[in-house]
Amino acid sequence: MPSTPSLKRPKTDRELANLIFEYANRGLPRTDFLLEVSLLLIHFFDCDAVELWLEEAGTQARCETTRRPKRSFSYRVIRGVKKKGRKPILVLQSDSRLEAFCRDVLLGKIGPADPSFPRNDVFWIFDSPSGKMGKESKMIRPDSPYASLAVTPLRVGSKRIALLILKSGHKGYFAGKEMAPCGRVAQNLGMALVNQRVQAALQERIKELTCLYQIARVMERPPTPLDEILQSVVEALPPAWQYPDIASARIVFDHQGYASPTFQEGRFKQSADLIVNGKGRGSIEIVYAREKPELIEGPFLKEERHLIDTIARQVSLFVEQKETEGEKELLQEQLRHADRLATIGKLAAGVAHELNEPLGNILGFAQLAKKNAGMPKQAEQDLDRIVSASLHAREVIRKLMLFARQMPPRRTRLNLNQVVKEGLYLFEARCARQGIDLELSLGQDLPEVYADATQLTQVLTNLVVNAIQAMPRGGKLSVATRGDQEAVTLRIEDTGEGISPEVKKQIFLPFFTTKEADHGTGLGLAVVHGIVTAHRGTIEVDSRVGRGTRFAIRLPLSAQSEENERNEGSREERTGPGGR
């Protein structure tokens, strides 16, 4: 029941009309306005109850307010309304003669030409104390707890828009009262109902437009995380509904919830789905904390259904646009990354070729100089340092050549499990010394792939070394293989320090390293990326700072047939089609 209004007791029908129009101009929700007016009528006519039949957007609503024996208010929408042409026809809710009579009065079937039509437009229906009906009474016994009724149509011009029914528990109650003001009250009430409907509709449209404007402004902000956008949208929703003081809102998107500060679950709610690219991703819902009179859709207006559907479409289109922009930006970043790698690869290949010859000379002459007899000990130590530095430089050049794909792979059919077993053999003792638990999980019946065993061993070695270095105080290193009908997968996971999102974006760039100058060249992961890409595979990184990192390398089995075609093509180039 709506909140109880402050009761005013009008003494004349003019005072009553002024109060009714005052309430109509406040822009109150429909049910609140009807309660206010009904209580005014009860006190003005000093009756026990007031019932109103109203035409509401092609349907009919009935509300009843009682003073005795217990104050109450009820409002219900009559769904059984049929249309014949443009005119609605009410389907009776019972077989009572009283309901049929009220329907005929509302629809204008009983008019001035009818013998029972009263001069003051008020129909009295009552049981008189003597048992006889008054001369202006309709000969219908009230089949209700009330012994006396006064029925009056409410008009706007010549159209009957509603019906006012005054009720009393006393027999002959309205026959003993002056009912002439009832016709004037009905006329004023009819105009007030129309005015209130316009005012309330205007208030609702203002709230809806304000809500849509706020949402549009939120979505036009400079680049803002989607989480913040959805939270701002959900906070703008409750004020747009008919009862904002008890309304709360929630958006659920991809299983993540965003709610207004006062949100609480409830059974009185209205919702709309979020459909992005034809796929359901979540919903928007408005919840009332308390029960309200039933309207077109539970306690919600038809216009509120249009509003929540519109907002759901706007949010869905915004998310779709946001994701499209993200995919475009990711693609552009991938293209820039590929371009950088190609440029650096060409540079690395040129540098490697230019350094190979002088480095070979340095290494060769240092090794020859060491063979001279009688060389001072200090000179011999210096030569050892030269040889060691040259070997290190040659390893760097080899990595550069691999990265630049200047060293063609020697692919054979191999089992990834065998590569992993042989590659980890050298790390078992090192892991034990550093307190690292090495866990190996090899897939059963792993399909063979065409690959370069040496290069895959280097991939495994680089990733395992990085994992060990990320766990200086020990931890757990997991290496696993899996296979399916399309590819084989190698997963290497550690419980080390993890990689920040900023560093993660750059880990495959050549010469990028977070290690000290004498502990890394920044080529390890670049080489891994190059080898995996050369095998038409993919590499994914999942890392959380303080919790560890996981690399997942997937090598497609389709590379086998491509390799066969390539080998067949090379053989034909050498010997001619069908040649030996």
C-alpha cells in the first residue's frame, strides 16, 4: 500500500476539487494519486469505501480504498479486455448483475435515453430500510458487503473515461444524503485524472531522458575501462524508474556483477538480456525492495519495459564497439610487432655474417697461440679468457642466426616426449641443488610431429632456464605434454616471481631483458618465438606477479603434410617430375 497521505477534510465540493487538482499537478505515480484522491472522497462523502474503474492504455484497472473496518488499498489491472474495432470491450470478471451494470454505465450503454438514467448522473443502488427501492434506484441488489452504492461515470467532454463507486455498509445510506455535488465532483475528477496522467507521463519521460543522457555521457568519456563504464551505467538506472526510493539495479556481464550501492535481491524485478554479436553475455535488472501495485508488467510500467530494453541495446552495442576497437588495436600491435621482428631479423642476419669471420679468426689464433711452449702463465690465462669470450660470442651469433632464420631447420618425424626427457636430463641435478621440485607429466600415445629436435631442445632449455632463474628460493617446475587430433602441446609452468603485464608485452622482443647486463642477452625468448613460429606453432603466456608463469607451446600436426609437400616439391625441382 502506498504511503499514507496527510489527510485533509474538504467541506465543499469546490475545496475538494482544489485538493484533487493539487494532487494531480504533483506528478505522483498513478497509484499514489489514486490513494490520495480516494481518501479525500471517503472523507467528503463520509462513506466506507471508494472504488474506481479506469481505462488504462487499452486495458482496465480497478482500485479500491476502504476506511472501515480496516484501511486498505488495492489496485489491479484487468487483463481480459478485448477490442472490437477501436473500442475496448471489458470481459466481466464474474457473472454478477452489479458488474454487468457498472460495465454498461462505463461503456455508455445506459444513457439519457434510458428510463433509469438519473438527472444528476448518479445511480443509487441500495437496500432501503423498508425493503423498497428508491424511485431513482437501479433495481439491483448489491452482491457485496456494502448495502448501499452510488455509481457515477467520470466524463471528459462526452467521453466516459472512468467510473466512481461510493460504498456504505448502511442500508439506504445515499438516499438520505444530498448527492447533487457528486456529479460536479465526478466532472472535476475526470479532468484531474487526465491531467494527472499527463503530468505523471511527463515526469517519467524526463527521468528516462535524463537517464539516457547520463548513460550517453558515460559512454563518450575518453578511454575508460569497461568495468568503470558498466558501474557508472548501473548507478544511473534507479532514478529513472517510477519508485526510485525502493529501486536498485544490477548489470551482470560475463559472470561479473556491477550493482548500485543499495542493491539487494528481490522477487519484484524487471530485466533485459545483453546480446553482443548475437551471443548472450549477461543481463540488466531493476529490483524493487517492496511490493507495489500490479501494473502492465508486475509493478512496472510499459514505458519502463521500453526503457530497459533500450538501455540493454545501448550497452550491448557499446561493448561490441569496444571489443571491435580492442581487436583492431591488438591486430595493429601484432602487425607492428611482426614488422619490428622482420627489421631486427634482417639486421641480426647481417651483423652475424659480418662478425662470424673475424670472430673465427680471433678464436683460431687464440687457440694456436696457446700451443706455444714456454708461454708465461699470465698470457696463458689471458688467452683462455679470449677463447671463452669468443665461444660466448659465437653462441650469441648462433642465436641471432636462429632468430633471423638463417639456419634452416632439419626436420624429422619425432616424438615430443623423447625430446623432453633428453632435454631435462641435464637439469635434474641443478633443480635438486636449488630446492626446485621438478614434476614431469607426459601424455600417453602422443602423435609424432615433423620438427627439428635440436631447435625444440633449445626451446625447452631456454624456457626451463628462465623458470629456474625465476625461483631463486626454490619452488615447483612442471613440464607436461599433451596431444589431440590437431596438435601436440608443451607446457612449462613455474611458481616463481611472475611477469608484470608491462613486461609481458615485450618479452619476445629481441635484446629485451630484465636481467643484469652480464646475465642475459635478451635473445632467449626471441629465439623461442622464432623457432615456434617457424614450425607454424603458437606460444601463449599466462603469468601473475608473485604466483608464477606458464608457457604453452602448440605445434600443429598439419605441419607434417605441409613438410611432405615441401619435400616432394624440392625433389621434383632436383630431379624433375617422376625423376630419380
